[in-house]
Amino acid sequence: MARKQSLLSELRAVQKKHGDFESMDLLIPDLNGILKGKRVRRGEMDKACKGGFVFCAGATMLTGLGEVVSGVPYGADDGDPDLPAKLIPGSIVPVPWSNKPMGQAFFRLVGEDGGDFFCDPRTVLENALKPLAKRGLKPVVATELEFYLLDGKSEELRIGAPMIPGTDRPQPGTQVYNPDDLFEVEAFLDDVYAWCEAQKVPAEAAISEYSAGQFEINLHHVDDAVLACDHAVMLKRIIKAAAKKHGFIACFMAKPFEEDAGCGLHIHMSIVDRNGKNYFSQDKEKMALPPFSARLRHAVGGLLKIMPEATLIGAPNANSYRRLRPDMFAPVEPNWGVNHRVVSIRIPESDEKNLRFEHRTAGADANPYLVMAGVVAGAHHGMKNRIDPGPMVEQGAEIVPKLKIPNRWEAAIDKFQRSKVLPEYLGKDYCKYYAMVRRAEAEQYHNKIAQLDFDWYLRGV
């Protein structure tokens, strides 16, 4: 009863500040990190807060096209059943870009046994966090999302690419980190930051990235990994809404342009103990410079060990593998180093208080909850088994790729299905059905006849 009343009180408090909502979007991320849900009207909001509602359970296990896969439960084979749903406390916020007063909230599904639903990405991440929690440890995390802004009328014209003075031709070259490029999208960024503030999303720095029209927005570190993923999917929604308002299209594809940089989802993670002290800095070796503590080295070792089998989580789609190419600032090896932006696990400049690693393999198209679960799993697995990460890539060193990370979709699915580690953290059933959905989508994708087939083979064969 206390939770129901607190949700009602939360709704009233948000409405008191932002006005009475005429409707509210109730949202849950699916397997792909795409938000699903429904919109309720004014009279149904109190009911959702008091007693919850029901929702289609299979919505959490759809392909990227929103289709069900035969053999996956809670789908077409067993009648597409509903399950009880309940709102997430603390998630009720306004939707500032709506034409009418409107709210949104996250919800979770309740399994048939009365517990949390195993196919809910939020539950998957919570399960992955339990082994760390048993040791009194908690991750402190932040995400960084890269994306392109495209002209709303042409896929080829990227906003943010300034014109050569006196011409209608774009300036060539990357002009990476050029702050003047941010003025090209200043009104867009103003809305993003204002809407993030309204929705309590802790947006931080904005950067003009390596390719024309490519940007990155960082989020503050928080000591709640699930909340950090909520922030990531909320930021995506905000960016897409702001882009639409200004006549742009926000593109989070991993590799939208063949010869330009791809878009990543980078995760910064430190771990703290019950007293809030950095766990990586508390060891016989307390230095925050190489060779680092054994705890940090073991966490990195675990991440590198499972990286090939976890690739499918961070590269879930066909387009994801176009990003995993050498010489494109995307990691293609299970390696690590300090201040090196081509390695998979980067140790940023830090001291004993904020000693952390940056996980760089996932694309911006990945599900943040699942990527975070994989990172947590790798770090715990490494510390538990004292896995040595091997030598670091020295700062400034050139990397000769050996392609130990799968760079093809089916190869990544195969490695994921053979994983012995991930099912222990993400759940055996979830891993089984995740792979089934991914393989069905891969088969559907490769059965399509693309224009490229005709361009390459029509005349010659």
C-alpha cells in the first residue's frame, strides 16, 4: 500500500510543478532498447499508480522491426499473453516537447510467479548486479552516446557541417572537437538541455565529434546502474524529439556512413564499497597509475576474457558490424590501455578517488541495460577468478588488429550461444531467447535482395 500511495503522491507532486497531465506515456525498453508501451488518459493515471495495469509481455522480446519470433515465449505461439505491470517509483516526469501537458513513466512487468519478469531488460541488469551486491560493492557509472544529426529532407546532408564561406558546399574534413560546430545546432542543444533538466536526466558536456554532423552528449556518473540506463534511453528520446522539432533526424545507427566514424555507447565504471570508497584503489598496490591495483586489473581481465562472447550485446544489429572495422576508431581487439582511444577498455586519466575503466565496444544502437549487464558480468567474473588482462597497449602505440572480436553478425551469435559466463549473470532462459531473436532477425536480413546484389553481379555473372 505504501508504494501505491507514494506513486500517487509522486504523480501529484510532478503535476503540481508542471501542470495537470492530459495523458501519460507508460514505457518499457524491449530487447533492442527500443521503448514500448501505451498512452493513458487522465482518468487512467491514478489507476495505474494505485493498482498497476496489464501489458503484452512479448513486447520485450521483439526483433528490431517489432516482430515476434516463433519459439520465443509470450509471443504468437502461446497467444501473446499479458502480464501485470507496475510503475517504477521515481520515474514520473513531464514530456516538455508535447503540445499538451503530458507525463511519462517507466514500468516493469511481473512474472507469473509474482516476481520480476525475466525478459525485462531492467530485471536482466538487476540480476547481473546481484553478485557484486553480495560482496558489498556497487558500480558508479556514466554513459556517453554518439549520434549524427541529419537534415530532415535528405539523408545525405548532415547538420553541423559548416559551409565554405560564399558557397553552398560543405567544409571538407572532420574538424573534430570544433566548438564552432556546436553553434550550428545551438537551438537544438538548448532544447535538449532544458528537457533533460525537466526530466531529471543529468546531461553534461556536448562535443562535436570526429565526423561532420556527429555529436556526443555525456551523462553524469550515478551510483545506480539501472538509473544510469534509464537516463540513457531517456536522453535518446529527448534528442530525437528535439531533432524533430528543429527539422533534423537524430541517427543512432552504429555506422550510418561507410567511410566516416561510427557511433558508440561508451560506459565509464568505477566500483565503490559499503563506505563509498573506490574499490579499485584499495589494494596492496594503491597507485592510480600503471600497473594499477590487482582489483582493477582483474576486472579488466574479465571484461577482455568474455568480450568475444559478449559482442552480440553491444553489436545487436546488422549495421552494428559495419562499425567494427580497423582504423575507424572502433575497438576490434580485446585489449586495454591508458589514454588510448582505439582500445576496447580504456583507463582514463584519474586518481585514487575516481579510478575507473571505460568500456568502448558497444554501438549507440545497443540496449544500454544489456550492455551494462554484460560489463558488470565481465568485471565481477574477472575479480572473482583473478583473471589477468595481459600487457597494456602503451600510450601512443599502434595496434595491429588480429580481429579476435567477431565482426560478423552470425559469428557473434554463435559465440554468444556458446558462452558459459553470461547465462550465469543474465539468466539462461534470457540468453537462449535473446539469441533466438537475433538469429531470426539475421536470417531475415540476409534473405533480402539488396540493390547492391544487382550492382555487383547483374552484368558480370
